[in-house]
Amino acid sequence: MTRSIKKIGVFTSGGDSPGMNAAIRSVVRACVYHKIECVGIYRGYQGMIEGDFKPMDARSVNNIINKGGTILKSARCLEFKTAEGRKQAYDNLRKEGIDAFVVIGGDGSFTGAHIFAQEFNFPVMGIPGTIDNDIYGTTFTLGYDTALNTVVEVIDKIRDTASSHNRLFFIEVMGRDVGHIALNVGVGAGAEEILIPEEDLGLDRLLDSLKRSKASGKSSSIVVVAEGDTTGENVFELKKYVEKHLPIYDVRVSVLGHMQRGGAPSCYDRVLASRMGVSAVEALLKGESDKMVGVQDNKMIFTPISKAIKGHTVIDTELIRVSDILTI
């Protein structure tokens, strides 16, 4: 029997990503359209435990579709990992009259939502928001496209300096477990080498590649490194290794860090967030629960959260081949 849902909570959790505000806007306005109430839960699971709720309507999400970050804030919450913490959160939701919630976040946020749904038979729906694009069940996560554009723009600027001074730059980008960002921006920015966790290039091959680049007449080089790559201990150790074995190179390191998470979301991320928000609300109203909305072949699909958090995304090996061909 489908549970009657009259009030839906929405919150963001974990690391922020561009497009989260657009998703919040979509969830709120989809609720208004379907004539149900919507409540914003501030600071993720921490706010749920503390009862930090605020009613939201169509006007409360004016002018946020173009903004990065999240108006509902985000926080890590160790207390939610305990049964006592989750019970407190559940009691607060029931007291507020919230019948279901939409969580916008990554695998850690989804893990909490899945456990909560199982413990209390509570309807939940997930929207994948993370720039790493590392969640199974969707071709793209919110913020990924924006991050790619941000990083490519930065690398283009760094290349100006590299070319002017005949330098080799190691540029570290986010990607602790997967190399989606590094691989795509490496191809898009014309990097000479791309180091990702999925492919162990090896130090010898890196040196051989850099030697070939120098021999072919290249006066400067860009090497994009995912933070989770294991070719060296870290990007600074790679710098020292190359300086030791190829002293002809003037080597610099640039760690892009959290700038990759910020900024106004791209048009693609705004549209994707809008579609995901509406789909999440309507799925809850149809009785769906404990699932994540994703996009595949430009269609909205739903994946059980248990699969989304256990599955692994696959790197595009064709892009690796393309990169090898184009870096001659």
C-alpha cells in the first residue's frame, strides 16, 4: 500500500558541489506543484538530529539556481552513525510531520539514508551530488560537469605560464578513488600525460614519455594527476623524482584543491539538477523509496541505494587510448 506523503524534507550532506542549490530549488518547487509541504533541513544529518528545520516555499528558493555551494549548508555528523543519533533524528522528523526526505550528497550520505530507511521504514530518495562522478547508477553526478569546466579553464591559464618559461607542470586534481576528472580534463586541456588510480603508469613510463615529449620539440609539458594516483607517494614526490632523473626540466606543482568545488554550476548541471529534483519528489509520491535517481542515455533512472553505494564506476578506456594517440 502506498504511504500518503504530505510533507517532504530536503537536505544536502557531505562535500558541496555545484548544482546542489538547483536541486534544492527543484525539490521545493516540485513539492509546491504537487500541493505538498516542503521543509529544508539545515546542516544535513546534524540538523536533523538537532531539529534545525525551516518550511520552504516557491519564493524561498528564488535566485539560487545559478549559485554554487548549498543554501542549506552541509556538515559531517558522527552522531548519525549511532543508533541513538538516528532515533533522535527520526523522532524530530515525526514531530515536524515530515513523511519522507530527499538527500543530496555522495556515497557516505546515501549510506546513512539507506540505514535510516531500513531501520524506520522511512521513505527516502537520493540525488547524487559530488564532483568526482564516482557513484554507481548514473552517468553524471551533480557538479561533475562544472568541475571539469573549472579545471580546464585553470589548466589553460597554467599552460600560458608553462609555455612562457619552458616548464613542466604537475597539476593535481580531485579524484581520490577514481580518475574521471583527471582523464577528461587531461584530454580536454591537451595534457602530455594523465595519471589516474585506475591505470598505474609507473615512474619509468612517465620518464620515457617526458623524454619523448622533449625530443619531439615540446618546450613545455602538462601532467594531470588525480589525487588518488599511486605512481608516486604524492605529486611533490613526483616532482622530485623527475628533477633528479630529468634535470633538463624546470618542474612546478599546482594543487587545485577546493577551487574545483566552487563556482556557478554549468547549464548542464542546472538542467540535470532540475530533472533529478522533480524525479525524486514524484518517485516518493508514487511509493518508491531507498533509491537514487540518476541519468543514463539522457533518461532518468532509479537505482537501489544499496547498489549505488556498493557499485563501482568504470573509467572510459577509449579516452585513455585517445590520449595516448594525441600526445605524440
